[in-house]
Amino acid sequence: MVSRLAGIVMQFKEHKIAMVGAVLILFLALIALFAPYIAPHDPIEINLKERLLAPNMEYPLGTDNLGRCMLSRIIYGARISLQIGIIVVGITSVIGITLGMIAGYYGGVLDELIMRGVDILLVFPGIILALVIAGILGPGIFNVMLALAIVGWTGYARVVRGVVLSVKEKEYVESARALGVGDWYIITRHILPSCVAPIIVIATLGMAYVILAAAALSFLGLGAQPPTPEWGSMLNNGKNFMRTAPHLTIFPGLAIMITILAFNFLGDGLRDALDPRLREKAIER
């Protein structure tokens, strides 16, 4: 177990881009955690006398059309985006893992019902389906998270089902079943640990997708509502001032781009580090 963990760490450290992603995510997490202490101004305080100011010493990223500090709003926006990502990924992973386990382990009618449900959801592009659901539910952060959770569990279910179908035929699982061990014990002790690596990778990459999708829905007016400082809604607010005050769209756009890239970099590094074949090569070196 120790040598296996050492191989994973070694492989991950060799992935320089993944290390950059990990550092960026840690930096964003610290910003979100300590937002009240880092933000130089109140993110929702209106000051019309200082509206549409370019970046300066007092407002490093300028102000918006209502005189609100862009830096403070972006800092608080990191907190909202990461919260949305963590909550949605947590919900979708639990649903997907549970349904994937049931489908793969028990098979039969349950497998058919669950996988046909997955197929139906995969017929539609995820963001389009989330847009329709959010439109029906109405604007708001909670409704956006619910819409993304409804469409986001399918990837987990398919991957977990595939792993379960492979692992449940192993000799040690058959031996445990012959000894009269219960299904719950077999699933939690023998099958679930084999699913951890792919789940971690999917969840990491899923964070990037959820944050981007939430920002897109907020940009369309279905997510966070004013005056909540959310990156997508900030882009929507700044689109009418792209000629006179381009910083209103540049900085929120950069925040979204950097965050998405960071999670994608981390996900790629974890995928390589958790791949047994690549890990063995790293240990040999």
C-alpha cells in the first residue's frame, strides 16, 4: 500500500502541469475561504460616484457600472463558484456511484432500467438539458445546482458500472460470496475501493464542467441574481460596456478560464498518476 501510494505521488509530481493546477486550486480555495478578510471593499456596496473606473490603486481591477469593486466581487465570486462545484459534484457522485453499483452488481431488470435512463439523458447535450430544467424551475443558484445535479450523474454511473462488472467476477469476490458474506460487505470492502481512482478523476474534471456550466447559466440570467457577485452574472452585466469599460468582462472571464484550466490540469495529472500502467513505469524509473 505504501509503495503504491509512493508511486502515485511520484507520477503526479512528474506531471508539471498538474502541479500548476493543484497550486492554482489551492490558491483559489484560500481566496474563497478568507474572502471577507482579503476583499478590499464590500462586493455589493454601490457608489455611483466611482462607476466604471479603470483599474487604479484603490480599485486594482476597476469598478462596475454601479461603482462596486470588481476585485472584491471576483474574490467573492470564487467562493460562490467553488461552492456550486463542490455541492453539485458531491450530489452527482453519490447518485451516480449508488446507481452504478446497483446496476453493475445486481444486473437484470435494475441494470436495464438504470442504463436506459442514462441513455435517455445522454441523448441531449448536458448544458442544453440543464438550461431547459433551470428555465422550468426558475432563476436562482439553488435551481441551477439542482438542474446540473439532475443531468450530471450519468458519467459516474457508467464508469462505476463498468468497474463493478469487471471486479465482481474476480476470484476474491467469488470466494467472499461462497463464504456467505453479505452484498453490502462485498460492495463496500471489495468493489468500491476499485472505483475510487476513476471517481476521483471524474469528480475533478466534473468540477471544471460544473463551474463553467453554472457561469453559463448565470450569464443567461438563470443562475445567481443581482447583486450576488457571481462570475457568470458579472459577465452578463459587463457585456453592454465592452467598448467603454472592457475590464468588466475581461477579469471575470479570466477568473473562469483560469479556474477551469486549473481543474482540467489537475484532472489530467490525477488520471495519469492513478493509471496502473503509467504508475509502474514511474516506479521503474
